[in-house]
Amino acid sequence: MAQQFKAASTAKTTGQASKATGTEPVQFIFDKSNYRFLIISVAIVTFGFVLMSGTTDIYSTTKIVIAPIVVLAGFALGFYAILKKPDTK
């Protein structure tokens, strides 16, 4: 049993295309400050992981205390950057 498929017919436009108003500026979800905070948070998280790799001493205070706090602070700043409302002008 062979099935025959019919190609869907394309609708012809009548020349009246929906006109997009090009006069209104595009509204982005995030503001410039949001992106700035997000980039800073990525840098802080990266710095925290570099601190974690550190020296050969496994039980150093930098590796087990300071570096995880720095990483968590970077993630917290990232969440703030996402949740921050853009400034209204």
C-alpha cells in the first residue's frame, strides 16, 4: 500500500504584506548593565576555579574555603544579573 502525499499549496500574497513599523526601537530583554554584571560574574567564577586548582597542597585554606566562596559569589552575581530589571528611562 503506497501512500500518496500531496504538496501543501502555498498561499499567494495579495501585495498587502504586514507592514512592520521600523520607527520603534527594539526592546531587548537585558540592559547593558545586565550584560556587564553577567560578564563580571563569569570572570569571578573563572577566578574561583583558578584558585581551586592552586598549588599542590590539597588541604590549603585557599582551595577548600576561599575558592568555593568566590565561586558562589560569582554565581550569585550571575543570578542578580539575570533577575535585575532594566532601567526605565
